[in-house]
Amino acid sequence: MKQMARSIPILIFTLLICENTFVFAAQKATQKPLNFVFILVDDLGYMDVGCNNPKTFYETPHIDQLAETGMRFTNGYAANPVCSPTRYSIMTGKYPTRVDATNFFSGKRAGKFLPAPLNNRMPLNEVTIAEALKEHGYSTFFAGKWHLGPTEEFWPENQGFDVNHGGWHRGGPYGGKKYFSPYGNPRLTDGPAGEHLPDRLASETAKFIDEHREQPFFAYLSFYSVHTPLMGPKPLVAKYKAKAQRLGLTNQKEFAEEEQVFPVKEKRRVRILQNHAVYAAMVESMDRAVGKVLNQLEESGLAENTVVMLSADNGGLSTSEGSPTSNLPLRGGKGWLYEGGIREVFLIRWPGGTKPGSTCDEPVISVDFYPTILDLAGLPAKPEQHQDGVSLKPLLKGMSRLDREALYWHYPHYSNQGGIPGAAIREGDWKLIERFEDGSVRLYNLKDDLGEQMNLAIKYPERVSSMRQKLHRWYRETDAKFLRAKPNGPQPWQPGK
């Protein structure tokens, strides 16, 4: 009798667990899968948006609203200081060094030495995030800049996307009337004369979203903006010219000297003031297009079931091609391994999962998007695919740290923007840059020196040694390539030599 009395509570407890398990399973079975909208902005600087820089000259209310309803990562990075490699990293969850996709496709500029070998296509055997989601019933959509292969067999429709509006081999809107229709783009039909490209891409994305209310989708909006050519709608350009006058920004010093790559043909300058009216118009036009997509999610009743991610492929253009923006206090810009070239706008809104308006200071990088999307979708991780990324779900749920040793960058090229061939590692607050022409190093503490002005390498030799060992180990793991000698020229530095 006593034995039976003791068994009754256990039986009740077991039945309750079974009932709760059944209810949870039933709820999960009826719950709609999450949708995903990924927005990538070309050449957008970290300091170009209001949520990162309240004093910015540009106006980005829709991106700022996205930050207020999601999580803003203050130490978010691109995997490379130029476009194609970072785009590869998002699609695959891997560092681009693994396939020698280490420069824009296909930049082969020489300097004192020849650059490292460059693979100018994303291999077709890569399983992209679009392909991974398609396997689980997702409809997939791409609009905008692709720049991941020279011929059409490497374009979006052959890399997992059901729909492709505008993605081909070019890295900018260089056909037709460029940012205005007719576009001269074989994957984008022309609109009415004068139609603006960012608005058109947003309209196509919004249309896809509305047509897929009843099935899970992955929509990837990859703006050509705010990449050159520097062109903006005339009314907005006029607006920002007047704003610059009103704020007294037209007669201030706009440029300072930047570090030079030798031999010096023309001194490199860096923009130190945000007052470029055309660029400001381009930023606002892009932001309005972001707003169109976000508004469509609301109108279609999908906002609460859709994860939205927004980032950029490299830092703001501050040292070349018109130098339209300033990244200060970050040093350098696109094409440089300084923070201005790799630190990015990095936003994720996960309704019901992330506290609105939250921030995270943990260093994260573009290879992390792939495993994060799989994790949030409740799909199995595939580390053999996204082998360098880690899921950011713990951070989105409120954890402050990830179990990761370091972040890495590898750029063995002479950039169009004046950047110096090299690599970098970030470990905690510390960042080490190793230059490939001579093997020299710079060590910075980003917590105390965000502008990377104080080289601490001599002061902390043990830290330099430790970080360098990890960086060199990473070179070996990823089969990294380095600068090459010109015919009959001197040999460049190589790791371990």
C-alpha cells in the first residue's frame, strides 16, 4: 500500500511531463516557420547611420528604427575590407581565404610586389545559405548586386535563388544610366525612364514578400548603393546642399593626409568631414528603400514572424573615388584593415527573441550570419558548410559572450583605395595587423584607442608573439596565400621567414 502511495505522485508527474511534451510538440508543429530578410548595403560606413552616430550628416530613420526594434552590434565586422570576399563569407559561412577569394572580383593591382593569386568566383560546390534553406521548403529571392562570378553559371539563380533581379558579374551599376533606368542590366528589366535603382530593388523585394505570405521565404536585398558612381536624386542632393550650408559645413577642412603606400605617385588623403551632398542623397535614398521593405512586412502581416538582418560589405569609402564619407573616429576606410575598412553596421531584429533596442559589444563577423539563420529557423547546423561562423542566437537572447578565440582578416592585395596588403587578428580588445611587404606589425587596444593611433607592439612583445602565433596558425588552417615577387624582383616577406 505504501509502495502504491509513493508511486502515485511519480505517475502524475510523468503524465504531466508527457502532456506538456505533447502540447509543445503540437504547438511547434502548427507554428509557422520564420521568414528571413537579409539586407546588404554596399560601401556603407559604420558612422554613416544615426543609430551608430547620432551626429551623422546623413539621415537614416528607417535603419535607426530597425535598430530600435532589434539588436545593434557595436563590434560587427565584414570578413574583408572589400566587397566580393565579404559577400562570399555571408553566402557560405566561411572565411574567403579558404578559396583564395580575397579581393573584389577581379582586382589584380600590383604594387611593390605582385598580389596573391585570386579566385574570381564562388565555387559552385559551395552550399549557400539559400540552398540550405531551399532544402527545407523556403522560397528564395535575390535583388541587387551579386559580384560573385564572371559568367552566368555563377550568378544567383545557379546558387540557390529562385528569383534574381539584378544580380550579375558587375560590382556597380555601370550600364545604361547607372542608378536610373534604363539600367543596362541583363538580370533587371528597365522601368520607366528615371526610375531610381534602390527604389526599384526594394519594390521587387516588397512584391516578393507580399506574394509569399503563406510560405516561408528568404529574401536577400543587396543594394548597389552607396557604391560609386556618386549619383543621387536631384531634390535630395539640393536638400543636403542646403543642410550643409545651414550647419556651416561648407567652409570647414574636409581632408587630412593618410598613410602612404610606396612608391607614392599621388599623396593619399582621407576625408575627415561628413558634408557630401550627393553621398548623403544616396544614403537617404537607400534608407527609404529599406523603409519600403519594412513597411511591406507590416502591411502583409509578416513583421512578427520575420527576422530582419542588415549589414554592409566593407567600410565607408573615405580615401579614394571621390572619398565621399568620413569614418572618424575610425581610421581608414574601404580597402584598409583599419577599423574604418572592416567595422560595419550590423543589425538583427528577431521578433519575440531579442529585446528591442538592445546592444551587444561582443565582436561578431559576417561569417556568422549563415549559422545564425539556420539556428533561428530551427534547422540543423552544418559546420562542414559554415565552418568558420558561429550562431549569434545566444547573444540575441541576452548572453554577453561567445566561446570563440579570435576573429581574422586576410587581404594580400594592393587595394584601389590605398590599403596595404596584410592580415589582422582581433582577440578581445586587442587587434594586431601584420603587413605582408615586410612582416612588420601594429598592435592596438581598441577599447582605449578606437582610432588605432598608438602602436603598442614594442610595449607588449609577449602579446604580439601570442597573437602572431595564432594568426600564423590560422594561415596554415585556411591555406592562406601571400604576395609574390615580380619577375627578377626582390622576394616579399613570407610567414615564418
